[in-house]
Amino acid sequence: MSPRACRTHSFEFRIARAVGVLLCLLFATACDEQNPIDPPVPLDRPFVLAPGEVASIEGTALRVRFEEVASDSRCPIDVFCVQAGEAVVVIRVFDESGSSRYELHTSDRDRRQTTHRNLTIEVIELQPHPSSGRRTDPSEYRATFKTTRSA
């Protein structure tokens, strides 16, 4: 093979490899959990997510993913407690700039919400409520959130 033919073959191989990589990235992005299939949720309306689920916020580039319940020290429903306790709900917010992680506290009025860009995201409720007789499996949690425009 002549040197010119080798250069041409090498160039064609690099183009084919680049196209293959781009196709793989395109298909991986299409299946990514950050690209929700469900319709967007409206602003000012509560929505419920299970751990790992993502909601796209209508009219914005914002997506909210319920990551996990980092801790749950709420008073069990079948016990009398002096203090209510609290749960810490971890969310990840995605927009055109990347992602940010936030911790929202169910019982602390000042930390129930966070502001991301010009939107406020609030945890309204976390279910199920603990019971003294059993540990809550992390996959059972359902968090209710609401997004509003910040003042």
C-alpha cells in the first residue's frame, strides 16, 4: 500500500470511529433518566416522585430528581414523641448549566425549600410516615414537591 493510500485509509477510519462514538452518545442520552418521558409538571402545582424519578418543570429548562432520603428521624406514627423529628430529602436539579445537589428538611420551615436560579423548590410531604414496628425500605418513599417562581 502506498503512503498516500495509508493516510486516506487512516483518515476514513478516524471519521468512522468518530461517527460511531457520536451515535453511541446519542443513544445513551436518549435512554438517560435525565430525559423524562412524562409530560412536564406545571409551576405552582404539587407533584410526587419516587427515589430516582425525574420531573421536568413546564416552561423551564429545569428537571428535578428525587435522589434519596438521607435520614429519617420523624416520630413513628404509632408512638408518642416529645419532638416531631425530621427527614432529609436529597434532590438533584438539572438545567442548561449542569446540576446541583440540595438537601431539603421536612420539619425545618427555613430549610424545606431551596432556590435554584429563579425557581423555588419545596418539599411538601414525605410518605410513608415511619412506624415503630418496621424499617422503611428506601424504595417505598414518595416525596411531594412544588416549584414556584422566586420573588
